[in-house]
Amino acid sequence: MKKGFTRRLFFCWFPLLVVSLINAGPAQVLEHKKPTEQLIKRYEKLVAEGALLSPEGWARASRLFEQSSPYPADSEIDIRSGPGLIGEVNLSGEHAEVGTKWGDYYGKLDSHLRFKGTGYGDSIMYGGSYSLVFVPQGPSATAAGTASTSRQWKIEGAPRLRAADIPATIKYVQMKRDKSNDPAVRKNAERTITILKRLTPGCGNASAC
């Protein structure tokens, strides 16, 4: 099982079967009752808020992972919406897999604030797979005064990718534009902001198209 997060992009006309969440119907998935699903919901909320676009937010998101990693300040940024569905697709002992689907993927932002779209309209269907591991949380005192070790679910490995939704990305680009003295970067920022404001959702947003 590949560690952490695996991204999957699907075209709208691609059979919906390939992104279906095994063992979980829509009503069950939307409730997010399982601890594994709640963990991914928390992570996706941080993504939507733009937390992964700052060192402080990256550190907060890293607490949901098995390991931490340095903030990748100059890395590309995936621009996407949150998933419409989150569901546990596999549970085996101390390992689990949580799948997501029905999000929209819009493209990437590079370190020079240049936007690169999908090449297939405004967006394409987005889904992913998270590998989780059940790890010790650390010693804690019991009522009897003895030490015990509790456990919790973490996303396996360390965070690797920066990502955010459109509103958070626009705020990030505006902030970087205002701090830059490079005319080319500022021009890229203005062009990117104009494009992002015009983008519209496609096959995602909990829609089967």
C-alpha cells in the first residue's frame, strides 16, 4: 500500500464505477461516523481553508500524519475542491484505506504564481485514496494511577503536497503579489486571479454528472 495520499483524476465521461467507494453507500459516507473518515474530513477541511499554504498551517496539518515534513515553500499547489464523499474502503488490523470522490480538480499553481489548467475545460473529476495507520498516541495515566498507551489513526507517512480550494488560492496569490517586487510575478498573479475567479465547478461537488 502506497504511503499517505494517492491522487486520482477522472474525466467526466469516465465510468463512475472506477471511483465508487467499496463497502460504503452515500448515506453512510456522508455521516463520516468512522474515526478513519473523521480524520480525512479534518484534513480536507484544512486543505479547503488554505492551511497547507503557510508554514504554520502545514505544521497543523502534519499533526494528522504519522510523520512530519518541512514546509515546501516553492512547491506547486494543487487547486481543487473538497470531495463530495469520504468513505472507508478497507480496514485490516492497524491499517486502513479511506477513499474520496466527487471533487473538482482545476489545475496547478507554480512558484512564479503561474496557473496551469487541466487542458479539459475548467475542471475534471477528482478523487483520492488515503493510507492510514493506527499508531500509539503516547503514555497517559489511568484511574488506577498506572500508565497506559492509547492509539489513534494517522495518515501514513508525511505530507507531501500543497493543495487548496479556489478562494484560499486567490488569497494566497494576492498575498504573494503584494509582497513581490518582481513585475513578472505580479503580472502572473493578476492573470491567475482573473482566471481563478472565472472557473466553474464541473463533475464534482457530490454530483454524479
